Amino acid sequence: MTRLSNSRPSRTVALAVVASAGLGAGVLAPVVNHVSFGTMSIGTAFVEAATGNSFTLTKPVALPLFPNIMIETGTLSVSDPGTQRRLGAAEALALLTHGSANLVLDDAVLSLAPTQSADPLAPDSSQSMAPLLQALMKLSFTNLELRKAHLRLGRGNGEHATLSNVTLDVTKTNATKAKAIGSFEYRGQKVSFEINMGTEAQLQASMPKGSAAIGRALDIKVVSEVINFSAAGTLSAGDEPQLSATTSEVEIANLRQFAGWIGLDFGNGSSLGTFKASGPLEFSPRSIAFSEAKFELDSHPATGTLTFKWGGARPSVDGTLAFTTFNITPYLVPPSQKLETAFNISRFFAAPHMESPQFPIVGQIDADLRISTGEVTLGLSKFGRAAASLSLKDGVLLADLAEFELANGGRCGGQFGFKIKDRIPNYSLSGKIEAADVALLSNALWSYSFVSGMGDVTFDLKADGESADKILGTLGGKVAIRQQGSGQIALDLRTLAATARAQTQKGWGGAIRGQTTLEGLIGEFKVTEGTLTAENVGARAGDASLTMTGILNFPEQFGDIKMWITHPPKGAENDPVGQAAPGIPPVQNSTFAFAPATAVDRADGTKSKVSGGGLHILGPFARPEIRFIPLDQPAVGAMPESVPPAASTAKN
């Protein structure tokens, strides 16, 4: 008996098919018919007598026509097909001579290699073989029974896994057809299979894409709790046999459970459940490919092509899938949690050594997928068309969103990247959102619609870390907002300025119960270690002009913001703009190109002082200190010593 091996987790959706088709096609076809297959290519066989009617193989025997299937060891015996009783040597020889024996292979170890196994010993046609072994090699028997066998997928150092308790019962249904029923166990799951196939190679015209090939008709069905598979087509013989099926069906009840069965970890979640595929199929010992097929993933129907490959460092999947609709919520949010608070990118994409990542597939497989859908659902929101490509190679992920239609004609596109460097996850995100509600950005930063209204958002960000706090603390890059029309901020600035002018206040007070309408908002921000720095921010609110400077430190949930609100003198709205007051930056490259001024020139040459002031907002986001700043006395303001400056905030 051989050592059971489950060494590498390079398993695929075709594992059960490999075992059953390889066992059925490799073992069944050559041994079920009294026909001549011409010159047989078999390795030199060595046997020793065990009893008068059984022999124990001590050296591998390559099966005729399918030399990639080897009988490594086993005991071959003969019995009466009618009574199944043990026979004496004379009776056994008589049955073997007439080709009516029932052959039984006990305690066998078989091996399945993708290609023909090289045998350094050349065949010796003159070597005398025992009658029982001759019957096996010359196909001179009525029935073949395999009991208590093990099938190794691979040979020697290339061995990947072992199927245990393999049983097989082969019978002829007529002169040219055979039927085999059997089962095996793998990682606690029993898999049953049934194979019907021709015993003579012939021209098969009913092939995919109108082609034809010489091979044997094969109809296979595999049934288990984790995967059901059926296919009908042609099996070609050779060093690397291939099944070309005109029809096939695959059904997996739960992809995450199936992944665990074949040695992968897809994590936990309500997504990646059911998977179905039907259509033409090409199967070889190294891949399984569906062409022009129908698919279903978590009740989402699709059409296209899909290829699974294995045998390398990682299994891989390539394909093009067109869905009609797709609900992405279960793929982003754990079960029974809310979309607004549940998504945590640090748990979604994670390093292999991290505990229980939500989607740990990165690093386990390679992929090259192109996906499109006519409609996308996220929570209660519905969106239009979307098209994306996903590349996953050597643990490096690059997702390219080519098209995504938002509500009211908005659209977005961009790239997301993920890789592990020095055992630390690294993230990158870049793209543009056009003609969409800028609350998308506000919600991402605050989980709250602080800014809303239609506009454009561009972003180019990078971060690294193993937790959400560390990702936020290393976030860097640039963000820009443009609103040509109107928008809102979730603060009543008039109320806030009035109460702050009267006295310095703690917290937002009644200002958070109102909002302020803005026109022509422009915002350009730099992000350093999770701190947002306003570089060029301004807008109009009625006849007032707004500009802003300062920082928002998200890791510390702390801000130091100065917001200037100025009104031009009556009748001077269209007069030239004077010099900006000290401490108030100009807003450039905007639709209004405004610089708040302390005074403007009248048409008669006199000057008129503008009105307004500023607000200094300093402290924690939830309850900052807010005080009024007169235009002629701009506050410098400093962050308290207990809170480190944003620019020097250490990485967590």
C-alpha cells in the first residue's frame, strides 16, 4: 500500500473529473473487449506467484494505449463470473484461455500522470508472462473488478493527491461498448461515477466547431455532495488524452465549500455559492475549457468562455463573461451587516498570514477575466452598464473598471491595485467620477454626506497596512472636486458664523441641522499619511465667496480649518477684485477666479470695504472649537501640543 499524499493545494474544479475520467478512460477502454489493438506498448512487467490463480505485481505495468495510467502494485486474481467462487489453477487457466474469466485487482495502487510516463526498461516481447497477466494485457476476460485501490494523481515528486477506496466494476454492454460504475473518496467526500464508452477507436464527426477526430465515444457522469458533472463526447488516445464534449454540465452547490475540498481557502461569506456551467467542453489532464457556454454564479446568469488550468505553482482561470444583471453587495459585505459600516478593505484583501481574511483568494490562484453586465445592484441602489477586467498574477491584483454608469448620466472608471510587499498589503486606487453626486467621496471619508451635488471627482491614492487604521494612516495622494452647478454642504454657515461671532462655541450646535447651497465648488486636496490638506478650495454661496485652508487629520479625527466668508459692498459685485486680505488664499483655475478682498475700487475712484469674516474650526471632528475671525485680524492658530501636527503624524 502506498502513503496517502495531499501535498500541494493546486486543485481545480476538474479534480473529480480527472480522477473518474482518467480512471475510466485509462483503465476501462483497453481491457473490456476481445479485439486486437495492434502492437501494445507496455513496460516490462515483473510478477511473482502468490497462489495458483493469483499474482502480485512488483513492478509498474503501463496500460495499453493509455501509458499515462500505471498499475504500480496490486494482486491480480481470477474467479468464476457466475459463482464468484475461488478457482483452482486448472479452472482458472481454462477461463483465461477462453476469455471468460472475471478478473479482480485487489489492493492496487494506480498512478495518473498528465503525459506518458517514461519507462527506462524497453519492452521485451519474448519475455514469458503468466497467463493471468497475459489475459489482462490481451483484454481476454469478461469482467474486471477493482477493489480497495488507491489512485495517485501524479507520479514520484510530481504527485499531488491520492484518491482512496477506489472501486470499479467494468462490464461489456455489447461487442463495441462497455459500462463502468465506481466510486472513490477524497478528503472525507465520496464521489460516485458512471462511464459508458466505446471500445474501438473510430472517426468522430460530431465534435465542437464542426471538427472531427479519431477517438472513442465517451459519456461520463460524476455525482457527489460538492460537485456534479456530466459530459458526452469523444476521448482521443495518446500521450496526453483529451475529452472533446459537445455537451456538458457542471453544478457546484457551494464554491467556498468546493474550494476547501480541493485545498483552497475562499474564506467565509454569503457570496461565491452556487456555480453552474453548460455547453461545449475541452478537457485535458492540464485544463478544462468551456467555449460558447452558459454560466450561473450565485443566480446571476451569464454567457461566454471560461478556462481552468492547473499543474503550475497556482491554478488559474481565464475567461470572458457577460452577465445580464449582477448584485455586488454580497461580495463586499459580510452576511447580516449593513453596507454603510461593514466593508473593510483590510479584511477583504489581506496578506496570507493574516487571520480570517474575508476574501483570501489573492495569492492562491492566477486569473485573467473580462466581465460585463447590463445592470449593477449595490444595496438598495441600482446602476447601469459596467465593464471591467481583472488580472491576478503571482499575488498581484490589478482591476481595471472601463465603464460604470451611475444615476442621472454619471459615469466612472479607474484602476485598483493590490499586492503583498514584505508581508504588508499595498493598495492603489486611481480614477475619475464624472457628472455624479460628490457625496460618494464625502461618504467614503466621513460615512456622512457632508458635501453633495453633481460634479466631477478625480483621485490618485496609495496606502499600505494590515488594518483599516494603518491603511488610513498611510493614505497618500491627491483628490480634486469640481462642481460647475450648485451643491450643498451639511452646515448652516450663516447660523454658525452668527453664533461664533457672539462667542467661541464648542461643537457644531444648531448649524448641523441646516445646510448651505454652494455654486461653482472647486476643491484640490493633497493627502499625506491620512491627512487631507486643502490646497485650493473655494465656492460661492449667494453673494458671498468662500475659501478654505487647513487640514483634516483622519487617523486622529482632528481638524484645523480656516474658512473665509466675504461679501462685496453693495453695488460693487461686478467691480474689479482688490488684493486679498492677509491669511486668505486666492482660489485659482475655478469658474469664478475669486480672491476675497478687504476693499474694492469704485467707479469714482474711491474704495469701499468688503464685509465678512472667517471661522477657525479647531479640534476633534465631532466637537471642535469654533471661533469667529474678523477680516482685518486673521487668526494664525496652532494645534494644541497634545495633538501632533498632521504632517508629522506617525504611521501606526
